Amino acid sequence: MTKNEINALINLLDDPNRDVFEAVTENLINKGTGIIPELEKAWENSDDQFHQDRLEEIIQKIQYNHSINAFRLWIQSGYTDLLEGIYLLTRFQYPDLQFSEIIKQIEKIQKDVWIELNNNLTALEKVRILNHIIFDVHGFSKNPGDFYNPANSYINKVLELKQGNPISLAILYSVIAQRLGLPIYGVNLPRNFILAYRDDYGPESVYDEQAEDILFYINPYNKGAVHSKKEIDHFLKEQKIQVRKSYFIPCSNLEIIERVTNNLVNSYEKLNNSEKVILYKEIRKELNEEK
């Protein structure tokens, strides 16, 4: 479709006939992200608030469709890349965000860790290096003063502000570790989110339902503090949480992204932002349907 044809459709958005408007809207939405520049140009050239509002709605719908389709593809392909998953979730809020921007920032931290690593180090020594680079050199920290801020769940904001909640810091930590070949994976612990350092010589499957090959646990929300299984047991009893096997073994990337989505629902509920609550409940439904 030529620019003139697109602009002809845009001009029809003011048509008083509801059927015409709905047909034109559907036609524009189906054209996909390629027509967004023309829609944005039309918005800039319009002095009519009503016309601008309609253009905004169409742009947002196109961006949503693009994001949800990419997110569904990530789920259907086996959700193997955690960084891609958190990026795609973030893109619902920041539709213009490029994956390459996130990769570039992650690789900078990864390189700084890699320089300090060598094969002669023990697992604990490797974790000490990770902790030093992530928390001391790059200055990442928890954000207890604004715990429910949605920014704590968006990977671009975590990288920009260098603050996050338990799960976003754990995602950052585990992504960097795994890209360096270290067997560190998320554990879906209630009222926190921790990581497990698995034995390199354990079973091939990351998600085998056993904790025997877990060397120790890591708490990125506490600057990478190392904990034993006994300490996790104590935490659960102290919090009066019934002990479950799943609280000691790695969870899937799908479960991690679902928990981030739950955090976003809670955050926006506290902000009384019903539009965002509806959005992330829809995304949560997509995740639940895969189970």
C-alpha cells in the first residue's frame, strides 16, 4: 500500500459513519507496524484532538498486536531465552525498545565478569566475582523504598536505574551467569526470589525435580548472599509457609515471567491503573494457557 493510500484511509477516520470508521480502523491495524511512521506523522500534523485520539488508539493497538504475537512465539518456541522473555514483557510498556539495546548493556557487565573468571575457581569464588562486579562495580541494588514501582519489573529501567525487586535482580544475575556458562537458575521462593547454583556434574535437565545437586542458593536481593538448604528451610518456617519441593529446585523461564507479570498486576493495582491491570492480566492468561 502506498503512502497516498494510507493517508486516504487516515482521512476517513473522521467519517461520521460508524461502520466506515470501524472498517478503516481494522484495515489500518492489519497493516502492522510498517504504517506507524505515517500514523505518527498524521498525528503531528493534526490540530484535532478527536482525530489525534483515534490515531493514538490505532498505534497502540498495532504495537500491542506486534508485542503479543512476539510473546506468543516465545512461549510456543519453548521459552528457552529468559532475557528475551523479560524483554518482550517489557516491550508492552516500551514498544520502541530494541533487544539490541538490552543485549549491549548485559554484555558490558558480562565482559567485566568474564575477565575475572577462570576454570580453577570454585563455585563460591565464581559467585564472589559475580557479586563484586554486579553489586560493587556496576552498583545494582534493591529498591525497598519504592518496592511496588512498576519500573522494578522492566528490564530496561532496572539496567538504567540499577535498582530492582528480588525477581528482576535475580533475572539479571542468572542471565549474566548463564551466558558465561555458570549453572545458576531461578527458584520460585515465596516472598522472595532466589537462585540455585547447580552441580556441574548433576543431571542434564535443569528442571529435574530434585535438590540433591544444588550446591547452594544465592539471594541477589541481598547482594548475592549465599545460603544453604537448611537456611531456606528456616526462612519458610519463620514465614509460616508450608514447605514444598518446588521451593528448592529451579523453575522454568515461563514461571519466572509469570511471576514478573503478577508483580506488574499488583503494582498497577496499587496505582489504581485499571488499564494496565487489564493488560497484564491478559498477558498472565497467555502464560497460564501454556501450562
